[in-house]
Amino acid sequence: MRQIQMVLAAVLVVALAALTPVRAEDKDNDKAGKLTGKWTVTEVNKDGKKQDDTKDKTVTVTGDTISCYGADKKCEMECTYKIDTSEKPNTITLKCTEGEHKGKTLMGIVRVDGDTATISFSKPDGKAPTSFDKTSDGQCTITLKRVAKE
């Protein structure tokens, strides 16, 4: 359950950013790859292992919030986020406001390539991953696909 919540939180941050108009104060987050919008979770790797429980999970991203939803459409995790585009890969700081990690900070990296976004992050208070390619113990990588606008 904890793995799912971490994944959903990251996905939610990404999806929310893609749907919300960019405000001046959100300019840095938008530069990171236009994360605002709604996303579906296509793959999750946690602690170096692919997870099978991604069906019907979504993430919504606004200019400052990522919300992760389970297949039942209930919010499993919500975080405010900040992206630093001066780093390569771009870094992301997730401050959890709802869910299992409420009150905790997750450090990670993020990239957007067209309609695909990838967020890789550590467990609470851990160091950010340095690569999207492989997760190690205490890390999670979530791959998202942008939901087509209706």
C-alpha cells in the first residue's frame, strides 16, 4: 500500500500540472516540461522491482500540487511540489499534505518527453535518485502517460 501511495503521489503531481494554466509563480515548474494535466500511471518500479498494481491509477498535476488517485478514484496521496530546472536532470521536491507520508518530504528527479513523464523519488527524507534507469532500495520511479484532452 505504501508503494502505491508513493507512486500515486508522484503521478498526481505530474498530472495536476498539465491541466492548470501557468501562473507567474509557477513558471519554474512549467519549464520542467509542462507537467500540468491529467495522467495515467503506466509503470511503477519500487525498490528495483516492477509493480503490477498500476491499473486505473491516475495523477492530476496543477501548478503547485500533485494528487494521486487509486482505481477507486479516491485520493491516496497529495503533495505540493517545486521543480528546480537548473539541475540536470531536473529535481523535484514533494511535500506530502495527504496520505501515508503526510508531513514528510520526498526528493526526486523529473522529466517530460512529449506525452510521457517520469518521476523518480526517494522514500521520506532520503536523497534524490540520480537516474531514471534503475531504482534501488528506498526509491520509486513512476512513468505516466498524458490523458488526451476531451
